[in-house]
Amino acid sequence: MSSDINELLENEWYIVRHSGETPEIAYNSAVYFLTRAKDGPRIQLSRQQYETLKQAAVSRYSEIVLRDLLHSNHDKPIYRGVERSRVNFARFCAFCRRQQVNETRVRHKAKEAMLVFLETELQRLQDGRSQSIINCSYSDLEDYASSLGVVFDNKFQALEKYCLKVA
């Protein structure tokens, strides 16, 4: 019986970890299936089992937040842009508040990625090599960077003319 439960938990972990753009929904679905669904096993999860599923969601959130801050992804089908990263980070923070999860590690990684993103974007645009890949307003870019702890100093103001204009 224990190996059956472990296999069920592992299957649900996999679904949450590779859940696309909706880790929190996948997490809640996994918990529901395992604990309350009529067609589920209706087991009582331990604190550690809940934690395992939460960490799968955190890992997926981290992946999708960082994915869209990497210039190396901008010409790949998986890339959604800094705006999607911003939205996913906000969703991640809400998930962390609801699930009482520490967001520090992901926030730090996102801060570092955002700093590299901004520096790279500045360099690319100053060199005149290409168009901007920023797909949000300057205000949203500045707010997102600040929420990550990036000091949005004067040099980044040069990015304003490349950002989306708010109507």
C-alpha cells in the first residue's frame, strides 16, 4: 500500500513540476485528487508530502519566471517576454503567501536574471544591433525590477523609449 501511495504522490509531483504556466492550479488539483476526489485515493497527506508538492510548484514557478528574463530564449517558442515573467512572479508571490512558502530564493534568482536582462538589453540597443524585446510599459518594467530588489538607476531610464506606451 505504501508503494502505491508513493507512486501516486510521485505521479502528482511530476504533473505539478511540469505544469506549464499554471503551477498553483496543478498543485491544488494534485492535493484535491490525492485527498478528496471521488476517483482519487483519498489519503491523508503528511506535512512532508504537502511540502514535496509545494516545492514542485515553486520549482516550476522559478523556471517560468526566469525563462522569460533570459535573452537567450527570446527567439525560441517558449519565450513569452518580461511581461509574462512579471505576471508569473506576481502569481508566484501570491502562491507563496497562501501556502506559507518562502519566496526568497526565487526572488534572488529573478533579481539576478533581471539585472542581466536589463544590462543586456541596454547593450543590444546602444549597439543598434536589434530592436527591443521589452513587451511591457516602462512603469511595469521599473515596478517589476524594483519588486525584485533591482536598483533601477538612471542608466535604465534609456529603456523607456523602447517600452510599450500606455494608452
